[in-house]
Amino acid sequence: MSAMDVYTDERQYTGIFEGPEKTLEVCFRTVEGSNPADNQGLRSLSRKDLDSICKLAKCTILSSVRNKSLDAYVLSESSLFVYPYMLILKTCGTTTLLLILPRIMELASSIGLVMDWVGYSRKNLLMPEQQVFPQRGWGEEMEYLRRHRESGAREIKGNGYTLGPITGDHWFVWVADRTIREDLVGTDRVINIMMFDIDETVRECFYTEQYKTGKRADEEVDDDKKEDDKKEEDDEQGEGEEIKRISKEMTKKAGIDALVPGAVIDSRAFEPCGYSMNAILYNSYSTMHITPEASCSYASFETNAKLKSYHSLINNVVRTFKPKRFVLTMMADEAGLGQIQDNPLESRYTKPINVPLKEGRALIYRRSNLASIQVEDDTCCIMGNFELENHADRRREANFDVANRALSYS
């Protein structure tokens, strides 16, 4: 079974795909006096437990890597990261991400954990009419979150926000915060680069047909032998090895391995096209998801690595994909934001992002707008839209259509 076939009963591949991800992050703390699984916390959950979470979101686990700090899972629809006291699930397409929240709370309670912080976010969608309950619009999503109860019928109280122009690319954020801070000063931050209209030559890297070596000899057996159980098992194993090989070649050809030096990479190519990657290094993750179809091309890069400057990372990622526009978001603790130097999401940062290319020219991206807000106690959310020079004017001509979609709170 190919990766694109995982949920053919739920969603047929049509050549157009909703790339931008929905993200749910849930943090926990221990119940006083408990020691959940020798401080392994959520990492002590079984594969069966994690499968039950993913099933609710309409996705499946395809592969995983782990180190001393976290477990990272590539899914049929994006990624899952599990720390002892934090779970992050990113899903794309028409997945039902919010339906996992009751199950996560139930499993956490069973190992002596209580909710500390919940954050849900996503960009406005290309095809919001294709979403299903409870993801059919921002209003419905907020209502579902508001009505959800923890064990003991305790309401999860949070607030929703919209950052960015309602007539263009904008970002929805919902946060519920019960953190007991006392003297704790958080420096966490997550940066996400969402790129649209990626370069044609780059898009072509993510179609699997070019990496295939031809028909395998074991596929040319007669029909009777194909019915043999052992042969079916061998076919599945052979296909799995082929996907691994293609995934590694795709990673190398696109230059993605150079974006995460020193990290352990777990990549996955999809049929007939598409790509996902998780990379872990110490206690941080990086993740990429790519939809190469011309009509909806999209690539995202997200990391929670605590860098003093993200300038080189942003340049390298954008240089790799050469998008016509990108959306840059950051969610950070106030103290973490203060540690960042040369931040392109600061209001005083007005110079364009200049991305040098090998052939001596450069891609110049200008920030078209900026929005920021501090939510709850110390969570800062910032979003900036960047457009390639000479492309921005053409984009503005299409703003009326974008506005009509946006006003439906998609």
C-alpha cells in the first residue's frame, strides 16, 4: 500500500491538496506527589495509544525516530512529536485534528498528568469548504474548544485571535493557559515558514516517478503466485524499501538534508508526489511538509530550536524553495523573544530579506504586513507576510477574490 493510499476511503487524490497544516500543542504537568512512568510522562504511552489518537484525526503513523528527549513520528498527514510533558500534532488536508483533544486528556490523566497549556493554530485555508466537523471554520473550531471539558467536567477556558489581513494570508491562534509560573521564566519559541508558489524546478524534485528503477522482477510472476500470502508480504516489504530509498534520494536532491545539519532525519516520499520530513537534534525538532502540485504548491518548515538568530535559517530555507511568497510565524515566550537577534518579525526591522543565489543574483522579499499580539500571560504570537519583488503587484490584483474567501472566516 502506498502512502497516498492510506486513506483512499476517506479522501480521493484529485491533484489538488490542502497543504497548510493545523497544529495542536498540549503541555502537561504532574499531579502533586506523582511520578508518571519514571518521568517519561507521555513518552510512556504505548503505540496502541498513539494510534488511537491519530485515528481520531484521520491519519496514521508511517515511521519514527527518537532520542533521549523526544519521539518524532512521520504521519500520513504530517507529523507528531511526543515529549515527556508535551505533545505536538500537525495535520494537513481534511483531517479532524481537534477531535483528538478528549483522547489526549484521557490518556494524560491515566498516567498522572493534568493540562497546563493548550495552543491551536492554523493559517486560512485554500479550500475551507472541504473541511469537516469540527474544522469547517474558525467559529466552529473555537466553539468546539470552548465546549470541551477535561475529566471532572472542568472547562478549558481559552481565547481565539486572528493575526494578519483578513483580505489576504492570515493566521488563527487559540490559547488556553494554566501554567503555574512562580519563578519560572520560559524561553521557548517555534518558528514556521509557510511558502507558496514554489519554484517549478524545485517542485519537480518531489514527484516519485523519476526515482523509480523500473519494474521489479518479483512483480512479473503469474497471477496464481501473486495470491500467495508469503509473496504479498514480500511485496509489501519490497515497496517499503523502495519508498525509503526514494525518500532519501529526494531529501538529498532537494537539499533538505543541508537545512538540518547534524540532525537525525526521518523522511517520507508519497505517491504520486509529496514529501514529509522530521529531524531531531538534542531536544529540538524540525519538520517539513511539501505539496508540489502546480495549482497549490506549498512547502513548510517549522522548528522549535532556540537559535539566537534565524536569519541564516530563513535564508537557506527560502533559497531552497524559491517561493513567490511566504508567511513567517513565531509563537514564543516573552523571554525567548528577547533572546533573538536580528528578528525579521520586529516592527523596527524594515529592510527586505535578501537571499543570494549561486548565479550571482538574489531573491528579494519585502514584508507586506506585520501583526503581533501577546496572549494570556507571556505568549507572544507574531506573523509577517513576505512577497517576492515584482510579484507583489500581480498578487494585489487578485485581492478581491482572496477577500471574499477570507470573510467567511476560513
